[in-house]
Amino acid sequence: MCFVLYAGTRSTLPRREWRKDAPALSVKSLSDRDAGIGAHFSSPAVQYIGSTSRCGCYFPHATLQNGEWPEIVYGDYVEQDEQQVGSDNYNRKALVDLLRKSGETTVELYGLWDGDFAEEPEADESIPIERILEPTFRFKEQGMYRVAIDRQQTPEKLS
């Protein structure tokens, strides 16, 4: 089973197909299979964001365990293998670049396991976009994030 990430925006993000010969982030329209995910967003445009793995598995994420997410500390991050750390960093930066180029001031991001589209968010957080770049940041499974893209906007001002 794969971790998947969806983005809610005012305007649709440019679509990008995933390519095995040149893995990068992909952006796809919702299909009939995952269309129900849109119910969790207040934004009118919802799209699937794939990492370099095609699915969202290469976005750093924390799995919900007994109703809680494991604490991520810097030591845990350092002990990961170098390839995983490099992949995490590449995918974080590519996601931040995509969101910054979107022209949006706020983007909603919701990460969950593929197929769990009816699951309600278990976390609801407002964060500045820079938080995604931090080494200890992990998307919480079933976590809804309101990401402030504009440096002048603080998470408290998000609606």
C-alpha cells in the first residue's frame, strides 16, 4: 500500500505525467477512484501529487500508530541511509518549488494511504511552506495541512 498526497488549490496546478526514465513530481487530475478525496478540501481544485516514486511514498511521512504519530527527532533522521535522506530532501524541495510556482498564497495538503479516501483527517495544521524543508518534517498520515506560501502570511491568518 502506498502513501498518497493531494493538494487543494484555487486554480488547477499544471499537469505533469510521471516518467520512469526521468522521475520527478507528477500532478494528476482526480480519477473516478479517488474523486471522493475532494470532500476533505475547502479548495475548489484538488489534484494528486506524486513523488519521484510515482506514488507519494518518497514524500517523508509518519504512519498513524494507535491513534498517534511517532515523534521524529533529528537523531532518527541522521541515522537513515544516505540514499533515503537524499530522496527525502529532493522530494521536499521539488514539492516546495511546485507550490511556490503555483501563484497560490495558501495550499491545502492531505496525505493518507491509497484507498482510504473517505477517512477524515486526524490532524489539522497550519504551517509556513518552509516547514516542509526541515529535516524532521514528516507528513502525518491522515494529516491535513494548510500551507502558507506567502512569506507575509502567517499560519494563524489562514482560513
